[in-house]
Amino acid sequence: MASQIRNSLKSAKTRDKNCRVVRRHGRVYVINKKNPRMKARQG
């Protein structure tokens, strides 16, 4: 499943209560175990 790439993750992390902000390899991701459609990446 492809993730959205957005400039700001502020709206992405508030879309669902299961969303978590994670840093991986210098990139910021929003992941959601319960609903993987909410995945997003910044930059």
C-alpha cells in the first residue's frame, strides 16, 4: 500500500486515534496498525 507524501503531517496524525508519528532513516512517518490506509510520509 502506497503512503501519502505531504508537506505537513499535522492533519495526518490527527485523522485517527491510532496514528503514531515515527522517525525512520531521517524521514518522518505516520503509521497506523489498525488502519494502514492512514500511512503518510513527510518530505
